[in-house]
Amino acid sequence: MTTIQVSNVSHQFANREYVLNDISLSVKEGSIYGFLGPNGAGKTTTLRLILGLLKKQKGEIEIFGKPFEANRLDILARLGSLIESPSLYGHLSATENLKVWQRVYQSPESRIPEVLQLVGLGHTGSKKAGQFSLGMKQRLGIAVALLHSPSLLILDEPTNGLDPSGIVEMRELLRTLNQNEGITIIISSHLLAEIEKLVTDVGIIHKGKMLFESSLADLMKRQQQASVIYFDTDNNTGALQLLQERNMAARIVKDRLEVDNLAKPGIAQINRALVEHSIEVYGIQTYANDLESIFMNLTSN
């Protein structure tokens, strides 16, 4: 089942160029969808349109299988969000902050200690939110978004500004929410290495256009298919001729011998054959087309 379906959506501000140009994306139920793109690509605008914070101009948006505009209140009751920085009261504790929102959402008061424990803030006691670290503030913002037990969580750059330990804590929290609580998550980010460790699906947007969308499993297949090995030798021409005589896909790229898709035994065999033919091998380097390289290839000029 599809939780979010964005179809042919375009958007512009005033008389400027379109910030979104006929984009479509699909977020499956139970997935963690990584929404990637450079600054200004259109990520935040897309998320704001999904949440109804911006009025849709062109295209269709469905959430939980229903058109958003016709079912706005029902849909918003089932989703939580954190767009940019969380809105917190610095002079109140975590519990006191949640009590404010608990009244807004009309959630049971017993839900407050549950979500604090869930996001790892159950120990903060009377400490004021203004004294929290940035990572703690982000987790408190997510706690607010979880108060009404949503089945969908929409997060815009939740790891922005966090130190390495805070990023790891956020990643583990989101994985727990997805796996243990069954929450579908869409998360925008520019931290590609972290996204690759977390998500099940990936979408890449650039200059208001969707360039790429697939499951992470499909991405891994592309990575394996695109793997290459580089050999630094003292005689690349002779090495190339030797490999071509053995029907191997090889070529010379930037003064290095490039060979497609080899398992470790194949690498060892080539190295041995080159040495046996008096070709010195100075170095061997493997390269896989991972999420970061796909991102850079797609968004470069």
C-alpha cells in the first residue's frame, strides 16, 4: 500500500521560476524514504505541500489513499511532522512542553512519559528545554510529533547541526520508530552516508525535478553492476592487451587500467597474470557506485 503519492506536482512563488516542476514520488507503507537533494532543490517545499502548509497549485497529493485537500483533518490526525527547528518553550521542561501539546492534540496524559521514554528523554526531569543540547531538542520535537500516535512521520533535515553521536542517536531512534512502532517515515537530508545506513527507499530531487527514485535494494544492485577495479601499472597498454586477449572488459582511464566487476579471486588472478608478464603493479583500488556517487553524478552539470 502507498502511504504518500505525489503526482505531477508543480509549484512557483510569485512570478519566479518553478521551484517544483512536475514531480512525482511514492512512499510505501512501512518504509523509511530518504528524500535527497542539494540546498534549494525543492525538498522543504515538497514536504510543506504534503503537509498542507503551502497551497497546492498543480498536480495531485494523496495520503493514506485519500486526496489531501478533501480529507485534510482526518489525514493530519494520523501524521506527525518536524519541519526545520522544533517549536519549544525554553523555560519549560520536556514534560511541561509535552503537556502543552497534549492538550492541543487531546491525547491521553499517560502518553507523555511513553513518548519521552521512546525518544530517550525520560531522564531529563525538571531540566528546562532551553538547556538541552541540539540533539535533545530535536528528539523533543519528535516526541511532540509522536504524542497523538501517528502512523506517518515527516521530517525535514532532523540531523542538521548534530554532532556525530547525535546523528547516530537520531538514526537509531528513527529505526526504532519504524521497526517497533510501525511508523512510515519520510526524511529529507543531505547526509548521504547516514541516509544509506537508514532508509529502505531513496528519491533524489534537483532544481525542482525528480531525478531518481528506487528502493535501496535496487540501488545496491546498481552499485554491484557499476563496480570497477583500477590497476596502477608501469605498462597500461601491455596490460590492456593482455586482458583483452582474455575477453575481459577493460580500458585505460586517466593513466589507469579500469576493469569491470571482478570478485576477489578475479582480482588476484589479474594481478598474478600481470606480474608473470613482467608488468609491475603499483596499486589496486576498488570503486563502487554508492548512494553518494549516484547523487553526485545525477546532480552535477
